[in-house]
Amino acid sequence: MKKKIGIIGYGSMGKMIFSKIIETMHESGIFLSDIYYDQVKNLHGSYPELNICRKNSDVAKNVDILFICVKPLDIKTVLSEIFEEMSSNCHIVALNYGILISQMEQKCPGRKITKIIPGITGEVNCSVTLMCCNSHVKTEDTDELKTLLEQFGTVVEIPESEIGMGSELTACMPGFIGAIFKVITDEAKRHTTMTPESIIKMIAQTIYGTGKLFLEKEMTFDQIVTRVATKGGITEEGTKVIETKMPEIINELFEKTLDKRKIITEKAQKEFDAAN
């Protein structure tokens, strides 16, 4: 890609995006800034031609696609800093669920703005990245951005109104899966003399294999259950427990997380609007 790429914020997601982009782009085409300049300047040791900037505005004025990887409440400040400096054709890509696109447009009227939600699984090229755009983002802009994002997984375009539930099913899901299988591991230890390490490896490999059945063999959840939980068998006894008791737990999980998300989003939006 010949376009110049900017990244503001070198936290967890900023690092991931940088690490994937640098695989296919020369460092001289990437501009980076972070509040902790002294930490990111050390990247020059590995990437001597990387453009590490002290000011966010110095990133914005040089790039065609700008990833803003900061906390939701800091987006307002960043947009204020960069608006006058950036090209009118620069594509703003904000990693954020708390601030609405319409609010970002207040700070950057007439500009191309996309909101994305990547996941930690992007570190192994398996992220499901959610994406929604404003009306200024054209088809060629979307295609160009997808090419970048697909370097660490798949991209799903959804309405902004569905970002909440979409995030629960993608970005949050590794945490939910980890918590579920942590419980399974802890309970399994009560019924076996196998080491915790052995239990974890068995479960992890089985999760990996099951995922491949879904994706490569295009099997459905029901088909997996049918194949393994034969009538009158051992697995069927376990699936009955899950089907009876899990719906209440999962329903409460989504109620709690979506309520919390709503509270955080409303707070962020009030503070964003109050500062305008």
C-alpha cells in the first residue's frame, strides 16, 4: 500500500495494529505518536526510518489513514489537536465504542470517519473486526481500510447501533471463553489427578480443533452436539445440564455487560458533549 498510515496511541491495540501493518509496509510510510514519547522513541532501534512524532498533529498532517487508538474520553482532545493540521481527505479510523460517529463529526465536520472494534485475537491473525462508517467514507475508502484490517483477521460491517452486542460477540468473547473454561478447569481438577497444565492443554487443543470444524467443515453448533452427544451416551448427560442451566447464566451475562456498556457510553457521551 502506497498510502501513508498514522497511529496515535501505542497501547495494546495500537501496538497490534502497528505490528501487523509493519509486516507489509516500509516503516518510512508509518507515523506514530503516543503520550509516552520516551517509550515509543525506542522503536527507532528496530525501525530506524519509522516516523515517531512528539505531537499528534505531526502524525495527522502527514498521513492518508489515521488510526486513533486512545481511550474514548481522550478522542475529543485528539480530534481537537489534529483537525486543523490534517488533510481534508484523511480517513479517521477510531478504535472506540463509547463515542458516536456523530459526536466525532462535531470536532471534524466533513471528514471521513470510521469506527472499528478489533479484538485481541488479531495477535494471531484471527480478529473479527467490527466496522461502521459515516457518509463521507466512499467504497474505495472502505475497501482500502479492509485490506489493512484483514491483515489480522476478518472484517464485519455493522450498523453503529449494533456495536454493543457485536462487541460482546467478538472483542469481549475471548474473555468470556477464558472465564468459562477457567471454571471448567477448576472443576475438572476436583475429579482427577492430572496436573492443571495437562488439563489446560487438553482443553485448549480441543477448543482449537472444534473451531476448525466450525470454520473448515462448516459444521453448525447443533451438528457438533449431534455428532458427539449420541443418544443414551455420556456426552448427552452433560449437554442436558448445559442446555438446562446455561441459558439463564448467558442471559444474565448479556444483561449485565450490555447495561454496563450503556452506562459507560452515556457517561462518555455526556462528557464529550459537555466539552464542546
